[in-house]
Amino acid sequence: MPRTHYTRPVLAGLTALTLAAPGAAAAQWAAPGDDSAWDLDISLILEGVYFNELSEGISDPAGFDDGHDHGHSHGHDHGHDHGFDDGFNLGHSELVFEANLGDLFDGVVMIGFDEDHLEVEEAYLVTRGLPAGFQVKAGRFLSDIGYINSRHVHDWDFVDRPLVNEFLFGDHGLQETGVQATWVAPTETYTQLGIELLQGDNSFIPYEGAGGSHSRDGDTIHSSFSDVSGPRLITAFAKFGPDLGPDHAAQFGISGGYADTWQQQTEHGSGLEEWDGDAWFAGIDAVYKYSSGRAYGHGDWRLQGEYFYREVDLDYQRRQFDTNHERHGITGSGTSKQDGLYIQGVYGFAPRWEAGLRAEALGLTNRGRIERDGLDTTVPSFGTSYRHSAQVTFRPVEPVFLRAQLSQNDFIDDHGHRDRGLEFLLQLNVALGAHGAHRF
Amino acid sequence: MFPRKTRRHLTRTFAAVVAATLLTLALLPAQAAAGLNIVATTSSLGVLAREIGADQAEVRVLAPPDRDAHYLDARPSFMAALRRADMLLELGAGLEEGWLPAAQRGANNRAINSGQPGHFRGADQVELRRSITMDGPNMGHVHAEGNPHFNSDPLRLAELALALGQRMGELRPEHADTFMERAEHTAERLRAHAEALAEQVAPDQRIVVYHEDLDYLEEWLPVEVVGYLEPAPGIPPTARHLRRLVGDLEGTEGTVLYAEFQPPRGAEFLERNLGWPTHAVPLDPPADAGLDGYLELMSTWAQTLPQR
């Protein structure tokens, strides 16, 4: 497929700028003391989770089984969405390395692990020396879309990821390899604009590429997908934070993304099903924090909410095996439209103690992936799933917290059947070592 | 079969246009500010910058003076202020480590990066007292470089004023002499006032403080810190710790001092059981204070103690 590669020179240009600009700046000043030397900070975040399903409901919300399980390189094959087993779990622990090259670059490597998996969650360089409020990040990182997507478990107010983030973007959120450029405006109100060029191979946009085939009894169906070189996903975001004085702080964000390639296939005994298309998403997020000025977080408030909507525009085809090489098939087109939101609040009801509530809805609009319906195709429509959670957190010392959470799932399944489940989670999270500063 | 080439083409064109726009913006000349735009983490540092910079500086203080500067959020408004700053003043030595690095990183401003002349870190300029966190068990609140709360020490602030005057002069050479003159004047006034107050306070005072944030009073007033209300830094007073403190101090005279944002219960317990007077004091002058505001604060600290 002939293609125009605008992105190559763009990426090369960004990289060159990244490398050249701070180098020029560095020559101007040699810092006194040793704070410009190689400096490696290591921190270890250990988490333990006790999980207990008090009453069993529906394990997966309707309409979201397509991108969620497939195309996920290290599938959490536990029976439900958390990936927690009944009883004790190691949870999600992290080993974090941070180093800087003078004031030119910060390098960050974040390795996440649980009992069975070890994964490089983030590994990136971020510039510190670009002029005019620019910053470039390159490597593997959590996308800065929305609010919670770029935050790690240690910074969350609840044990688990919000449903909308988990089911629209995956078990790890939108975690990708690519380049990010941000610009902070020189204004009184904090204004950050950012754009990301990402490879595009994740739960939000599965990718197969050309060359696949499926055979049975000497008959081979060749995949109809074409290779599409990355970046296949482009995102943009804007964040605003007005100055509200010493007691209040807020940040509002809008973000969106477009993926030019969405490829998925399912192999059957009778043939091959393929979905090929593109996708986009958009969302808004808001965070408000109240600081009471009292010690140990007593009287503080945090409110946070996000809404995301996505559309996947798909061409569907199903081809049957046939030894006479007369291919029977079904084709069709349809658009999946899904969304979700959560809103949560946390209050410091006593020194070092906080309590929070979270309400979530997934699939307020819930048109699923196009599928076969007899000899025709249909875009299935599903109901909305809800979840309500309450938590109490105790922080005995600064880097440690113990959190108890009760979650009621009110999920609907693919057949419109609704049921409630109740889960209890107890989380112990400890940060050891040179634990970095927290973002807002 | 799948006619999506056009859309793919458009995505890449869009990416190219956005990148080109960003590059153009990057090449726009930065606004040349007449005065120095200075952001200080605490109001004590703000005082110095205001006194030395006068009309040639615009000073913004991040930490509200009635809050614990250890525990702040890296607010968007902080990042917006740092984005436009020519200079960042911090006490350093871990005091602001919970939030300032994140705010610095989010500000995308090379001028205030660690290691740049626009980044002025107080702890690099003065010798710090040993922090009690260096000897105790590691409870996650360790000041390995020393006690960073030297904003309660006018003598160290005087040293800092001189270093700051010099640094501001390096950034604005045309005002270097004026800055240095004002810095010397500021240092003189701080030292003179400290000396005067030290002579008014009755000798050999003993104080119990909440956190190690008033330890530096020992450096310029005739006082000795004989105990802390916190069992370990960052951990609120426990009944057991307070009883032991009362046991140790039974029959002696002294004063309990704590910051206005710290809970008063521990101090009240000592007042009941030892009969020591207690005082909640500010740790920093008001956010917009000049040197007079800091001198007044020094008097407030000194006047909590018995006078000659």
C-alpha cells in the first residue's frame, strides 16, 4: 500500500530539537555543588491486596469483551476484571528508577510486577531544557489523556482503576510507545497543551498487520489486513488550572485521540472473522482539591471525575472454509459507540484518615462491535453497567497507606440480564526509597 | 476493500501541521521582562527577595505561610507561576521535596531547573544543623542533608540574603551593585534585631517544640530544645510519648511552642501536667511581607519566652 510518511521527518525534527536545544543551554552555566552529577533515585512500591467476593454478580459488563481481552499481550486470565484472586494477592508493585542528565533530561524506568508478570510499564526520557515552555517525552509511557490514565496505583484514591479507563483503554490504561510534546503557556491560568504520536497497539486499538492466515483441511484463508506503519494513534490534550488562592485548586482537561487502524480477527473452525477500521475517542476530566490548612490532611477534600466516549468504525467480513475454493462470506459495516464516566470524592475526616465514595457508569451509550446475525450483520446494543464503591484509608506514616474498599457491581450482561455483586478489598501500599514528588 | 487511505493520509497531515505549529511557537522570542520574576517557596524567602529586589523584582510566594510547607500539592497555579519565573527560591534539604520537583517538572521552564542560575537553593548556601531524622529510624520523613527549617534563624537568613543578592546580580548585572547593597543592609538589620531580642529574653530558657521546625531558635536566642511533641517527625503525638515527655521534664520550667497549623492537643497536655505556658506561633511571615514582617515575627517568637 503506497503511503506518504509525513511523520518520519516530523519525528526526526522533534528529536533533533530535543537533543540540540538543551545542549546549547547547558554550556551557559556550571552549577556549584554536586547536583548536576549523575544521580539515580530508586524507589520500590510494594502492594498487597486481600480480595473477597462477598456475593457474586456478573463478572464482565456487557458490550466490552472485544478489545478488552483480545490483543492484550499478557492476558490476565482470572475470572473477572480486577485480576484479583479471592484471598491474598501481591497486587501491583513497582520498581522505579529515576535519573537525570544534568538539567537536560530526566530518565524514568518503571517496572511493574505481580506474582506472575513483570513488565516495563514506563521507560522514557523527558527533556528539561527546551525553550519557550516546551517539553518532549519519548519512549514508553502512560498517555496524559484524562486524569487517572497517567497515574500509578500508589496515587489512586481507590484500589482499582475506574471502569471507564479499564474498559475503554485497557488494564493498564492507555500505555504506549511514542513521542509526546507539551507546551505550557506563559499565562496566569495554568494552560498545558499536548500532543502524542503513539505506535498504536493496545486494548483501545488492537493491531494485527498483514500476512496472517487461517487454514483447515488444505484450505487457507489469507488475512485481508494490510500493514500500517506506526504511529497509528494520535492524541491531543489540554489542561487548565486557574489560581484559586491558598485553599482551593482545580484542574480541568479535555482530550481526544484518533487511531487510523483498528484490526482484529477471530479464528473459527468454520472460517475467519475480521474487523478492520478506525477509531476515535474524546473525554473531559476535572479535579478539585480543598486544603483545610490543618495537619495530616484533616478536613481536606478531593473531587475528581472523568467522562470518555469512543467510536470504532468497522468493516466486518466473515469468510467460510470451502474445499471447492468457493468462498462464502458475509460482509458489513457498522460503528461501535461506547462511553463511561466516574465521579469520586475523598474527605479527610480525621488526621491521617480519609474516606471516599465513587460512582461509575459504563456504557450509557453502548453500541457494540458489529457481528454476524444469521446471513446478515448487526451492531448489537447493550445496557448500562454501574459500580459503586466506598473506601476508608489510613496513613500511619507518610509513605504507607492501608485501604479498605467495598464495591457493589451492578453489571448487565450481553443478554440484558442484570445482577449485583459485592466485593471487599483491603490494600496495603508502601513506598520505600527516594519516592518522587506527587503530581497534582 | 477497505477505503481508509484518505483518512490515514489526513491523520499524518494533521500530525505534521500540529508539529510545525509547535515548532513555530518554540521559535517565537520569549518576552523580555524588565524586572526579575521571582517565585519563592516560603514567605521568609519572599521577604529576602522583596527586600533585595525592591522595584526590580516581582515576588510570588507559593506556600501559604499558615500551612506546613512539607505537605503541599504541586498545584497547576504553582506550575503557571514557575513557567513565567526568572528565578526560583527554595529552602531545599528536603523541605519542599514532596511537591516542588513535580511543579518544576510541570512548569517546562529551563531557567528554574536545578543547576541553573535561576534556581536558588538556600540549603546550598548555609550550613545546616543536624536533623533528628538522621539519627532516628527511617520513617519516610528523612532530612539526610540536615534540618531544613532554617527560616526560623535570622542569622542564616542574613547569610542567605548576601548569597541571594549576589545571585540576583548575576541574573541582572545592571542592578548588581544595588542588589548587593540592599542585601548587606538586609543582613545587617536581621543580625541587629536578633542580637537585640536575644538580650531581652531571660537566659537559659528551655523549650519543647512540636516538630524540628523551631530548632533554629537555639542558634540566636538563649534557648535549648528539650523535647518534641511528635514521637518521630511526621507522626502525631501519642499518649505514651507525651507521658514520657512529662516524666522527663517533671519539676522543670520551660515553654511549649508549636506552629499554628499543628494540632494543639499535645501542647495542652504538657500545659496541664507540667504547668508550662504554651504558644501557637507562625513559622513564616505573611505571604506579602517585607523585611519588617519578618522582624516582627522574630519579636513574636522571642516574646513567647520570659523576658529579662
